[in-house]
Amino acid sequence: MVRLDNSPMKFMDPRIDFAFKKIFGSEDAQDILISFLESLMNLEGDKRIKEITLLNPTLAPRIDGMKESVLDVRCIDHRGVTYIVEMQIRKVRAFLKRIQYNAAKAYVNQIASAEDYPKLNQVIAVTITDFTLFDDISGYVSHHQTVETSSGQPLLREIVYYFIELSKFNKSSDSLSTMLDKWIHFIKSAGIMEEIPSCLNESPIRHAFEKALVANMSRKELEYYDKAGMAIADARGAIELALEEGEQKGLRKGLQKGRREGEVRVLRQLLLQKFGPNLSVVIEEKLNNASREEIGTWTNTILNARSLDDIFHE
């Protein structure tokens, strides 16, 4: 393990909005974002990113009503390719549709009018989730693009999607084999580290740790970071409370339903014992749709009833 100095270390959690953008979306840290993108898309040789232009590189987060994502970094490389990099803390309604909408909007907004469509360049949407998004995909990294169904050829490649699911990444620090593995480990675990693991002590990941170092933050940056973290914690707490209340409500309903079904079984058995081997369809329907109050009333009248009519008033 390697320390930047002899003092105790504390790093920001890269999954939090302000932290992610400070680390990956700062003008003075483009080497970090370039390394991450190149490792994700396996860019080598002349495909490597020489330079990028960050769009809206402000660090101030939207705290009030903030979205639960931990980033909205947009950049353009020297080829004109637009990258949208976003981190999402929790699954929300129509999440995949929003990802596709944002990518399509970024693609269309490159030009002012339809006549300029030859100027359109590729858009690559990179989404990191802190939850499992694709249950049917075992890998923690997935790549999505439009292909022709019979040949499987990716002929329409203007909008491409990459997803990293942190919940599926379970590699330990001594089993990180690629630069992408190291970046994913950094994003998922830097917030709980107290020093830089030897396996991550290389450029530009070391630079990312320097950007994430809490000791290097100003008072205003600390305030932004704390508020963003609290907003996420409050949202998670609200979800957990709703789930607990829903579970308790479901248990109560299930218990009531179970009691009712048991009472119906007892009543049916008593009816069959006293009035014959079979019950009519009409009576069965009444039993299936009866309330617990009705079941209790019918059960109490069985002893003195001389026929089913006395009980059900048919």
C-alpha cells in the first residue's frame, strides 16, 4: 500500500454526484477521463483519444431535487465523437428510455437544421449503475448497438451504449487484470479506502486519487459534497422506509387473507358434514367472495339451521 504523505487519508466516494464530476469532469484532469474511456472501449493505436473538450465543466451540483445520478459529464474527442458519461445510484422508472433519449438528443443537437445531417458524428453513452440493470447478462460490462438481425452486422453505429454494473463487479484488489478493472474498482471502493492500493498506484489512477482526496477540497467543495451525499442518503432512506411499510402492509393483508381462507375451509367442511356431500355452484361462489363477517355469521347459524336456505337465505 502507498500513501501520498504520512497523514491519514480520506477519499471522496466517486459514486456521489459532486465527487464523480470533480474526478472525471475537471479540465485539469482530462487524462483521467481519457484513460477511463479508452480502457472501456479498448481503444488502441490511432483510435486512442488525443484530446477532449469538456462541455459545461462546472462542479456545482444541483442539490435541490437532484437526480440520483452521480454524473453528467459530456465531452467531445478530436474526431468529433460525443461522449455522455453518467453514473446512476438507483434504478428509476423508464431509466433505459431516459438513457436512449439523452443519447438521441445529443446526436440531434449537433446540428442546427436537417440539411446539416452529414455533419453528425457518433454519440457514445457510457452509463455506470450502482445496481443490477440487466438480470440476463452475467458480465459487469455490456456493449449495445444496432445490428442487422440476419447477419448481426453493426451497420447503424451512430449511437452506441456502454453499461458498467458495479453490483456485478466482485473482484478483489489482487485480481485486477485490466486497466478497466482498476477503474471500476476505484469507482466502487475509493470512498472506503484509507490509502492507495499498490495495484492502483499508477498514472492516471493515482491522479484520480489525488483529485478525490478530501484534504485537497475547499470548504465550499466539502459543503457541496456533503449535501450531495446527504441527498442520496435521504433518497435511499425514503425508499427503504417505503419498502418496509409496503412489506408490513403486505404481511397484514396476507395474514388476513390466510385467516379468511382458513375460516372458509372450516365452514365448507361443516356444511358438507351436515347437509350433504356437495355444495351448489351458487353457494361455493358465495363462500369464495364472502367477507370474514359473513363467514362468522354463517358459521354461527349452522347448529340451528335445518337447511342451507336457513343459512344463505336462498
